[in-house]
Amino acid sequence: MSGVRKVLIAVDFSQSSKQALQYAFQFFRGCGIEFHVAHIVADPFVEGSYIPHISVDEMEKTTEEYAQEALSKFIPGKFMDTESVTTVVLRGDPYATIVDYAAKHNLEMIVIGSHGSSSIENMLIGSVADKVIRKSSVPVLVVKS
């Protein structure tokens, strides 16, 4: 794969994103790729949700710490030992955060899993992968599950 040296793999801890992660590591194995594996924590404040009696800062910190720990466990150790992998937990709207992170860090490709949702569902609400494809300025590799 000529020219591609920095790849973002977006994961949400689903089976689909696990397949995308494994596919990307296998596809680019031995190419000297710098991998960025990102998990996006969505805004927890949804209208009508219960908010416990802790500060917003404390709740965000706890959520991000849990996500970072889960991300470390999500990536197979054999890849962490053999590839250049940066893990990052970000906060925000998933598709926009993925696209912005890739642009900010001059990444050259985004790899994301497809949940295989129906075309009717995509017409009504769209998927993160679909929005990333439409908004990204770099190529997007969607791994079908």
C-alpha cells in the first residue's frame, strides 16, 4: 500500500470493530504503519437520563478511564508488541471526532467497521461509518462484518 504510513482505526468495542482492527493489523502488517486506535466516548447527557450526584468532571474522568482500560484490553497484545500503536480515548460526536482527529494528526486512512444496518435504518438515522465516509478528506476502509 504505497504512500499510506499513518492509519486511524476507530473502535467501539463491538464485534464489527474488533474485525476491523484485526483486518487493518493483518492488511498493513510489516509495512511500517503508525497505527492510531481511537475509541470515542459520546456525550453522556441525554435528555431524560439520570445524572448521579457526582461532578461532571468526575463522571467524565471515570468514563474515559474505563474506556482507556477497555481499549488496552481490546487490542491483542501481539499487535502491541510488534506494531507502532497509539491508543486514544476521545470525547464527542463519534463521526465528527473521528474525522477531526484524522485531519489534526495528518493521518492518511481511516479504518472502521460496518455494523451492517439495513438501508432503511441508514436512510433514517445514518451510521457512523457512512458519515465518516461522506465527511472524511482521507480514504476510508470499511470492514464489513
